Amino acid sequence: MMNETARMLVALVAGLGLGMLFFYGLWLTVQRTLTARNPALWMLGSFLLRVSIVVAGFYYVAQGNWRHLFSCLLGFVAARFLVIYLTRLDGQKQLAHKKPISHEF
């Protein structure tokens, strides 16, 4: 049986996973809506799916314990910053491979 510290750590990791799923899913959705025929449908569908998964995950992880919920929330917020960092790195790599635009005639 796990002690309380291990449960808190599991909740933190679960929150990190839920946050990565939520925020990376958001980033992918925004990328997809730039070229989609019906971007509002993509945004709404993605939002409902992401929120449903995250709420169910938080409910499962918390198990009626506010400490587990708080630990999960900390992981979720940390994932936000991790996804921002990773997607900026990806964007910089894509910019580095693009041919520079010349405005000369």
C-alpha cells in the first residue's frame, strides 16, 4: 500500500500528464484550425473532448482528497509551462529551416 507522499507524487505526475494532453491538444487544435474548413467545429469539439478528459482525470486522481487534487493541479499548471517551452522550441526549429525572404528586385 502506498503512503501519502507516494500518492501525492502519483497525483503530481498524473496532473502533468493531463496538462500535457490538454495544452498540447490545444496547440494542435489551433494549428489545425488555421487550415480547417470549419474551424469553429474543430475548436468546440476539441474543447469538449479535452475538458471531459481532464475533469474525469482530476475526479479519478482526487478520490475525495483535496491534497491529491491540489497536487494534480500543480502538475497540470507545470505542464502548461512545459508545453509553452516545447512548442516554442518546435517553432524556432521550423523557422530555422525556412528559406529567408528576400525583398530585393
